[in-house]
Amino acid sequence: MADFKIHTMAEMAAAGEHPDVLFWVGCAGSFDDRSKKVTKAVAKILFHTGVKFAVLGTEESCTGDPAKRSGNEFLFQMQAMNNIAILNGYNITKIVTACPHCFNTIKNEYPELGGHYEVIHHSQLLQSLIDSGKLKVEGGDYKGKKITFHDPCYLGRGNQEYEAPRSVIQKLDIELNEMKRSRANGLCCGAGGGQMFKEPEKGNKDINIERTEEALSLNPDVIAVGCPFCMTMMTDGVKNFNKESSVKVKDIAEMIAEAIDF
């Protein structure tokens, strides 16, 4: 695939243009080395399918989700209102993000502060691109592989989206095996509610280890995720069992990007 340039909203505005969708990258997608690969995969797919998109670049700040979930409502509102001012300044109407925490916060928390946008998770975007025929996917190296999908809390139980990620990865002609606790009964990986940024409380077993055990009991080739926090927790869980050479943890966008002939 030829190199392509990702434009910022500032660049588009200066040229008198407006994107079809703003790609909200998020803190993990911007700074975490593992999550940067997911960001690149989403960008490649957007470019490949001809979706006109832009990012905020250095104008993007944390949505405030970690602050709010940790109990600092004042800091959350400061961060949110700053983001809303920038988004409204660019007349943004549609946002896609690969982070369910950003997705949930901008979709459900920002409206009461003056931020009204159509917000979609990248799994929903991928499904719409496939359904419209803009994105054609074949199994590639994933064909016939055993996959289990871990539901992100803020995508699944938080926003009742269970089908889009499953529909997308099933286009890879894989064998989808569900964990005992999935969909509305899914088990949190342990990173939500601000827990991503602190040591776990004392207990008999870390929750990400419990969840990884459940996934590994299915003997999957890949544990598919749709959240950067889940990516970290499930990857750490797989490493805990020394299975990283045989079981991969992949975001659904990475799987799709790898199966496309760019």
C-alpha cells in the first residue's frame, strides 16, 4: 500500500475542506506503542475505503473518562469542555474512535455539556463499510482460525453493541467460539473505572487473569478485542501463562487490515 498523509482538522479547515468523519485517536492510540498499531490499522482502512477523515492532532486532549470514573468530576468537566469547544469550533458532526471509553464518554457524557455528535465505535464503522460494499474482506491467514471475542464493558453492557464486532471478524471466515461469560454477561478485563491506572486491590486472583483463563480454556488462536485497555489486560494475562507465542491478542481493526490486500 502506498504511503498516505493523515490530515489534521486545522489543515483541512485552512484548505476550506471538511471531513466525512473525525477520527478520535485517544490517549492510548496516540501514546501506547501497542495501541498505535491499532490506530494505523484504522487509518489504513479509512484511506483504503475512500472515507475522507481527519484527526485533531495536538489539539486532541483526553476525553476526561479516567478522571470521571476515578471520581474527579471537576477535572472531567474541564477536559470535556475544552474538547467540546474545539470540536464545535470545527463544526464536527461525526466521530469514530477505536476506544470504547472515548466512545461512551463523547456519546453519552458530552451532550449535557454542549457536545452533540454522532459517535461510532470502529467496529460499527467497519460493519457499515462491509455492508455497503466499500470494504471487501476475505479470511487470508485467519481463515479457519479459532477466535474468541472479549466484549469491552463500555461497548457491550454500556452501549448494548454486541453484534458489530462479531459480524466484522466473522467475515474473515473464522471459527468464532464464545466464552462462557460473553455479551450481556461478559466479564470485565479489570481495566475499567480508572483501574487501568492503579495497582489492583488485594484478592485471590487478578480479574484479568480470571478472564484470560476463560479465554484460554477455548484453545483459541486469537483473542480478539475492541478496546486498548482490554488489549493491555488480556495481553498481560496471556503473558502470565506464557502463551504469547501461540495465542495472539488482536484488535478487530488489525485483523481486518491484515486480511485486506492494500
